[in-house]
Amino acid sequence: MLNLDGSPLDCGRIARAARFEEPVALTSEAWARVAASHRGAERATERGPVYGRNTGVGANRDVAAGAEGHGLRLLRSHAAAGGAPLPGEAVRAMLLVRINQIAVGGSGISPQTTRALLSMLNTGALPNVREHGTVGTGDLAALAGAGLTLLGERPADAPWAPMGGFPETDALALISSNALTLGRAALAVADLDPLLRVATVTTALSALACRANPEAFSAEAARAAVVPGAATVARGLRDLMGSVRPARVQDAFGFRAAPQVQGVVVDALAELAGLVGALTATAQENPLVVADRVVHHGGFHMAGLTLRLDALRLGLAQAAPALLGRLRALSDPAVTGLPAFLATGPAGSSGTMIIEYTAASSYGVLRASAAPASLETVVLSRGAEEDASFAPLAVRQTETATAALRTLLACELLTALRALSLRGSDASVFHQARHALRAQGGADEDTDDRDLQEDLDAAERALPQLGGPLATQWDAAPERARASGF
């Protein structure tokens, strides 16, 4: 049971609850805040105009709401969305974040609607949520659709008893949130964190195969980088590689600058994770209920989240050329002392040649996904809303970048393991990584020209294992801990 009290939620905790369908409850203190906030909103609405409660919304903000049923009309009119349905884990993450935000106090949402949201999440009676319908100033269509599902006007994924009625003033308060965007961002962070750990492992394997000079990974070199994440990556490389007799005085940037280019991504991810966690515990609703009055504001504008998502993707894109450089090195006899493309068959054999092409294709996707969403904007509702953060677009781009990164890392893993199998190695990281590959049905010793599809797929399936026990040095890294604070 996950007990929500309005405190910041860790991205990994959100991912576990969303993916493993953990039951969720509110603490008694949270219920008290929900009830107090609802009473305060009702009193404020009785005294004068309150946006969305007794007025229209958007360009209709100065229009007094008409007849009874304003809240229901608001939900119905804002629920249309487009694109493909999102997976259940994204919808569960949305509901989890929204409930935790309500637990902070400040939304004015009634305990009745809050209980219905909890029931929806815990019974698996999820709404159908589409991909398009938000521009980073509130996930209006997604949450309005969830509201209609609460009322039984839209079907749910599982049988459940719809709400018997809907408090009129709950409508805008329910949808005035970026809960879907935050939930998806949390899932993206949870997916990327182990992949950045894997990047340290695959870099170490390539460095061992090419007998790279470990001086570039020394504590002294890391301090000179003045990038906290660089020290974390360098420490990981030292721990994984152990003692190495280098083949060269100095290596190409793919090895020599690995702590720097990977370290900035580590820091960017930590900063993003800290912000997402803070936003899950923030009353973003407009208007914000404070005691028995309301504050009209623009805190739901996700400029900060978009910028951090953009920074992360740009970091991934700038780090990828170093990985491609390591793949080129692994294919070069002048660097490895091994056959070209790690092929031992007849003259002209291609070996792992195609793996470099596959990695380059994935890099193209990664680079394209790095286009800053924060440069986008739009004018809506007759000019009443003349800017938008496009944070949902930044999240979608990050999901795309994550998938491309998986392929890149699988390419390096498969190629480095073949090189180390040809060379022979007693390094613990090599034997553990090879075991992980073989456990997924992959092979690293058969160097004849053959179909490598199954091996590449196995390498991608092996990545989660490499992001765990082989990368435990991250868990105690003080630099990473300092970078994660928001």
C-alpha cells in the first residue's frame, strides 16, 4: 500500500506503483487538508467571482457561469483529444500524481471526487487517455476525460460503480493540473536512470577491449572536469575496469572524454528528477485555494520542466558521438589489434559491420528528438492564453530518445563483448556482462558472418541487468546525491 500525504514522490516510486499496480491510499492528515481546501473554495466562491467555478474559462473568464450544470459542461467541452491511446502505466501515473497533488491541499476538490479518483486507480477502472490534447499549461483533455469516466459517461477499462453525482465546483479544479505530463516524465526518468548506469558498463567493456588508458578516468581528471556527474562516471569506470595496461599514451575522445560527456547527462537527469518530484507535491491548480480565499496565477505553466527535459535530451545527443567513436575503434585493427570488424571468417568478412550502421540510425533518431520543445509556443482562446511550454511534447521526445539510447547501448554491448571474447579477458565486468547476454539467448564467441538480429535483441534485453548489480558504485556517489537536489 502506497500512502500518499502530499510529499514529493520519487520518480522510481511512481514507476513501480504505476507498473505493478500498487494500491494507493491517503493519510488522515491528507484527507483533512482536502476537506479544508474544499470548504475554503466554497466560501470564496460565495463571496465573488472565482475563475472556472462561477465564471467561464479561457477567453470567457469574465463571463459569469450560467445555469446549473456548469461543471459538467466544462468537463464535456474539454475532453476531446487525439492520437493513440496511452498505455495503462501512463494513465496510472497520471492518477497517482493527481491524487498526491490534491493531498497537498489547495485544489478545492471535494473529498467525494478524491475518493472516486482513488477508487478508479485501485480498481483498474482507468479512463482512455489519448496522446494529444495538452500544450503544457494543464493536461485538460486527459483529466476532463477522466472526469467523464468518473461519472460513467465514458467507458472504463474495468467494471466499476460511477459517481452518483459531481460537485459543480470540482470540474476546473480536477483538470487544472499537469499530472499526465508529470507522470510520464517520472516514467521516463525511471527508464533512463538505469540506462545511464549501463552506459558506464558498456564504456568500460569497450575501454578494456581497446586497452584504453585509464588515466582519463582518474580522480584527478574528474576533478578537473568540474562536472559532478563526471566524477561519478569516472569512479564507475575505475571500479569496473580495474588494472589496465594501456596500449597508447592517449586515446580518442570516445574514451578520453567519456566521463565528461556522460557526466553532464547524469547531472541533467538528477536535476530533472528533483524537479518532477517537487512538482508532484505542488498545488498547481488555478485558482489556488489558500484558507478561505483563492489566488489566480500561472503556476501550471511548465517552462521549467520543458527546459530540463530539453537539457537532458541535448545531453544524450551530445554524448552519443562518443559511443559511435568507440564502435569505430572496436572495428579498427589499428586500435584493437584484432581482425577488422571483429570478423574471423574468409577474407572480406563483414563481422559486426552492420552494427555500426544500426547504431548510426539510432543516433539520427536521438539527435532529431533533441530539438528543443521549449522553443515552441502557441496562442489560444482568442489570445487569452498567448504562450505554452509544450512540456508534453518534450516528454514524448524524451520517450523516443530513450528507445534510441537502448539500441545504441545494445550495439556497444554486443560489439565490445565480441572483441573481449576474441582477445580474452579475466575482468569481472566482462564475465558478468557476457553471462547477462547469454542468459537472454545471445552469443558473443561465434564470429562467422551470420544473422546478428537475435544477438542484438538479446543485448537489448540484457541491459536492465547491467544497470543493476554491475553499476552499484552509483548508489553511494556523493556527487550524484548533491546533483539530485532541487
